[in-house]
Amino acid sequence: MLFQWLWPQIVQKELDRFRDYWNSHHVRSQNSKLMPSGASPNMVWACPERYGLERAQITIPRDAVQ
């Protein structure tokens, strides 16, 4: 029972650490690349206009979520 209680928490913690690392690492600049380069995925997500992309988010009213 202890294993079943602890193991998912340990795995989730490591997955979260890897996600944070991966989304923060900088991709090297490549001029011939179609997708953005020279920035981290977090930077591209926060400011897509800066990298020649458009923001494609959909605003959902707060009352629709509740």
C-alpha cells in the first residue's frame, strides 16, 4: 500500500521537473528552420507575435467554466 501511495507522487514530481526543464531550455538558432528557433518554448508560448506566429487562443467566459 505504501508503494502504491508514494510511487505516483514520485513519478509526477519527476515529470513536472522534466516539463519545467524542457519548456525553459533554449533551442539553438537555425535560419532554415520553419518553426521558431533561438528561444525557449515558454517564450514562444508567451509572445508568439515576436516569432512571426499568431496567437490562436480562444477566450472562454468564466461563467462557462463554472
